[in-house]
Amino acid sequence: MKFISYNNNSFKKTEYYTRLPEKEREVFDILSSVFHFKVNTYVLEHLINWDAIPNDPIYKLIFPRKEMLPITDYKALQLLYQSGLEEKTLMPFIQKVKKKMYPEVKHCETSIPKVDGVRVRGMYSNFGTIVSLFPDPMAKTCHSYCSYCFRWIMFNNKEAQQNSSYKDPQEPVAFLKEHPEISDVLFTGADPLVLKAKTLREYIDPILEIDSVKVIRISSKSLAWWPFRFTTDQDADELLALFKYIQSRGKHLNLCAHFTHPVELENEAVKQAIQRIRATGTVIRCQGPLVEGINDTPEDWSTLWNKQITLGMVPYYMFIEADHNSESCFRIPLAKALQIFQEAQKKTTGLARTVRGPVFMNDLHRTLLDGVVTINNERFFVLKSLQAPPNTFGEGTIKLIPYSDTTKNAGNLIELFSESPSAIDQLV
């Protein structure tokens, strides 16, 4: 299958745009001026059920919806578009709306790698034993864009890309050699696997020379959005050879595959791609977010995990939104998220108990929503810090926050998991 991608302008020239209901075309025209949009032929032809628009889950996953904006901003944009003004006249207001939607990205000073007191660009030491690497080509794009992705501000933003990525493949080496406690390196982006295999190897090769690095991780949604990357792309065989080469150097290779909905695993193309990857010895661990209106039932997740197990993959994380995104329409109430996770596990093979969840994915502490307890006739959510930034406190500790059926936000997880006494300490 030939890879053809469409942005907000070129998509309007396709037959699929004309198949959208009139109201959906208006929503697309308005919101694609604020949020970046990208879709490819495989997603359009094989993943979206066009007879189920606008309720199809993959359609919701790709196409922006009006709930992503505050209602006042959406209505204002709607009136401006209906007035017939040219887009260049609308642009100042569009930019103002877009800026309001920028995600709030927290940083911990100890998580920013430095060599001789100078920050190393394109590196982030999320936790004590792992660093995330952002080589410049990997930070630029994906095969398609997820509507809920908080990294959308990076796309088509050269300044942001330059400030948060690196070009020289040797850039991370000095820091990694100074920190032998770091065993895992995660290549992420946007999506590393949009790159040619030759370019990908240029950035991975220097890391393979570092004895203390035992694990290479590659985070990608390519299996869901473009499985032909591993089967019929011109350098698909070269990419799989690279996977074997990494392991021949004594490293464990983990592909962190991003799946959101079971339909992403139903096509024969993705099944073939998974088989080819597994044949190299690469372990595929699966993660994805719990998203309102897209995969917010226990059946969605039990089906997803069972399919992953059947195809030889490892369910890894169910993520929930912390507080980066202003688009709160994606968030699930914490109580509902916990109920979905627990009910889904009951319907899933025991082999899927490898999955951790629900886990907050967008704060510095990797935090597990572990359950609900009642103390002195009061109910609390139980939060456990699974991992914390380097040289900080809190990892492995448990905190309580007041229970509510409607709350969608656990608050500032960095402050919560500080050295101060926990809610448990104060109550017992």
C-alpha cells in the first residue's frame, strides 16, 4: 500500500471529506485551523468506519471535535468562519485561541541532564534508571496524529523542535557514561519509526557502545497507524535487521507499541507486522490512554488486552490524563477509570495481569491509581508512586486524596509526593 498523508488542507480535496456530514465538515474546518491534523491512506481506508461517523472511535481519535475548545471560543470561531472572512484575517484570533490551548508541561530540575553544568538538549531523565532521547528527526512528525496528543505544539514548530531535540548522534554519550546507573534508553518523539532505518541506526549506534545501557526502548504508534513500516516499506527488511543487530550487541530491545482501540489490531496488515517484529526477538509491550468517548468501557480494554496476548504482545500500561492537556473532553473521572480497569481485568486472561493501571502519564511521578479505601467513614483514592524523578523523594510511597465520583484530576503529583507527611500518616 502506498503511504499518502493528508493535512487539513489536502484532506479537503479527498472523497472522504465529501462523505462527512455537513456539521462535521464545519467542525473540521474550524478546529483544524487550531489543532494540527494528519491522517494517512491506511487509517482512512482500513480503520475508520465511515458509516458510523461521527461516533466511530478511530474517527474520534484522529479528527478534532468541538469539545476540545471552550464553548465560547468555538462559537466565536464559528461565527467568524460563517462571516466569510479570509483565513489570514482570522489568523490573529486563531493564534490567540491556540495559545490558550498550549499544554502545561512540568519539569523537575533533577530530570534535566547536564554535563559540566550545561544542559544536554534532547534528553530528559524521567526516572533514575532511564533517559528519554529526542533526536531531531524523531521530534517532527508521526504517521498520523492522535487528537489527544499533548505534543501537538511541536508539529511544524521549528523553534520548539530545536530547543528540545539534538542532531549530533554523539550528544547523549558523555552524560550516559557519567551515569552508569542509567540502564534504559528510550527513543521517542513524535515517532522514531517515521525515520529510515539507516537514520535510526545512526542515532542508536553510539548508545550501543555504552556497557551500562542494557535496554533500548523505541516508543511508536506505527504498528497502529502504518503497519507496512515492518512489511512492505522499501527499508522494512533493513529495519528488522536493525532490531536483530541491537540484540546481537547484547541489549534488550523493547518496542513500546501505542494502541488505543481493539480495531487497530483487527487488520491482517498489523498482524503480519507483529509476527515479523517478534521473529527478530524484539519484545512488544503495549500501552495506551483511557480516553472519553473512544475506549471508555471495560469491554474495550478486555478485548484490547486479549487481542494483544493472542498476538504475542505484553499488555503494559493503561494511562490516564494528568494535567497537561487543556482539552478536558478526553479525561475520564478517576472513579470511572478505576472501575473500567478493574472490570476489564476480570474479563481478561490472567496473562494480561502484567498491565499496570490506571496510571497518570503526564506528570513527573509515574503514579498508580491503586484503589479506594475508607478511613474514619471517609473515602479516599489510593495513589502510589511507581517511579519518581532522580534524587527526589516519594517513589514507592502511598498518598490519599479525597474520593469523588466526578473528579478528573489528582492535583499536583509532584507536590503530593513530597517529603511532607502523607494523608495516611495524618489519619492513622
